[in-house]
Amino acid sequence: MEITQVQVNYLETEDRILMRVHFGQDQHVALILTPRISRFLLENIAAMPLVQAEIVASKPAVAFAEHSEQTDVLHVVSAAAVVLNATCQRTDLEARFTFMFNALPQLNLNLSLLLARGLESLLKPLVEQAQWFVTLNNNRTTSAEKDQNDALMTTLPPSTLLH
């Protein structure tokens, strides 16, 4: 099956990403991505070579249409399947992801280099919106601010500990 459309949305109430992959007019799969699986996808795509501008320019732009009455490839009734684990086999031209679920068959998804980079461009803003990979001690102070803080600390009286 050939991938015809990929939709990615952030589900704020569940703190998850919903990824719908369409295969032609009548089949799709809806996947729920956790932060761990999203990071796995992004890290594997980032390890692929950068797309050259002339390759991107040669691909025609195709408008996506809404699909109706589709068959879910995983046969999940009225819900998306939560991806529990994933593996990836990469080459310079494609990434082959295998997604594993609870009580469902695994799903193999082959992404060309261009499609993988496109998915990366869709996922990155949502991951940033969710603030999944922002570290707690991400304090970036300039040297002037650090010098000012050091000067302030030397002018304060030493602390006193009372028992």
C-alpha cells in the first residue's frame, strides 16, 4: 500500500499525538504516539541524510482531500491504536518503522526520505507545543547575567542557621 496522506494532531487532553496515515481512498490507520515513540521517530528521521533542495523542488505539490468512509487497516473500532513500542531499520533513502500494539498485529510503515522529512516537519512543532523534551534546568544565562548574579551573592551577608 502506498501512503497518500499523513495527518498529525496534538491531543491536549491526553497529552499524546494522533497520527493518521492514509493509504489510498479507502484505507487508513490511526496511531496514538506517546512522547517516547515520538522521540524515537524524530531521532531516527534526524539520523537520515538531509534532503537536497533540487530533490524537493522536483516533487509536484499535491493538495490533500478529506477521505470518507475508510477502512481501518488495524480494524480498531472507533479508536486509535496506542503504539507501545517501535523498531526502525534505516538506509540513506528510507526508514522502515515497525509499530507494536497490545492485542493487535504489528504495523510496518516504510517512509521514503522525503516522506520521513515531511513527517519530521509535522511532528516537531507539535512536540515543541507539548513541551515534551524541554529539560527542567534549561537555564541559559549570558555571561553578564552570571557576573551580576555572582556580584549579588558576594554582597549578601552569610546565611545563619538556627536550630
